[in-house]
Amino acid sequence: MYRVCFVCTGNICRSPMAESVFRSQVSDAGLDDVVEVDSAGTGGWHEGDGADPRTVSVLEAAGYEQDHRARQFRASWFDRLDLVIALDAGHLRDLRTLAPTPEAAAKVRLLRAYDPAADAPLDVPDPYYGSYEGFEECLELVRAAGPGLLEAVRTALREQKEPTP
């Protein structure tokens, strides 16, 4: 099983949106039996809460399913995860600092780095304090990175199957 975890600040907006979208893309690619997708936050303020209602609304309007409960990312999770996807540079920094080893830190990547059309900065802006349109923009940025991330996961799965010399 290849495990991917999306991480934002509170785990109620960006990361559950990325989790839902990527889980759908994984399923559409026929990889849901070999790829596990989840999400977490760098902080625990919203642990146990559902996704922000605006996140839920945008996802449902776009046809994505979600059943989310917020949780805080733990350093111990690095051992079981293959890829940790940060939604902005602050999350990237925090996660790499939290990583117990250089190998664990190397598992952390920015989501928009998988979108070949993305311009710097590669952050997915936090829509929490903004308008509904910010949530729609978040969805579009997450969707745009999905194909590149899916290809990276496929490559990793192929490499796991290949015998080492």
C-alpha cells in the first residue's frame, strides 16, 4: 500500500479538499486498492471537527464525496507514510522540522510542485478567512496538481515493484 497524506493548518479546508479530490483521482485511475489517501493539520485546533461547510459545499457541487474528521499530524506517522503533501510553504517548513530523520523530511513535498503550469509561489492560498470564491479557487488549484501527483505515485509504485540490483 502506498500512503499519501495531505497537510494544511487546521485540516478543515485545504487538506480535506485535496484528500477528497485525490482519492477520487486515484479511484478513477483504478489504484484505490494500492493507494491510501488521508489528511491532517499541523495544529490540533479543529481535531474531531468536520470539514468547513464551504469546503463541503464546493466539493459536493463538484461531485466529490467526503466524510472528514480533522486531526493533527504526528511525527510518528512518517514511518508509515510514503508521501506527505504540504499545501503551502509554511506547512512544508513545519513538516520538515517535525520529521525525525532526513529520510522522513524528504517525503514532504508541496502540492503545486506537481502542477507543471503553476507559477511561484507554489502555495494553495488559505480560503478560511475569505469568500466562497477562495474555496472554489482552492479546488481548481488542487485539481490542477492531481494529474502530476498521480503520475508521481504511479512511478513510485512501479519502482517498488522493480527488483533492486
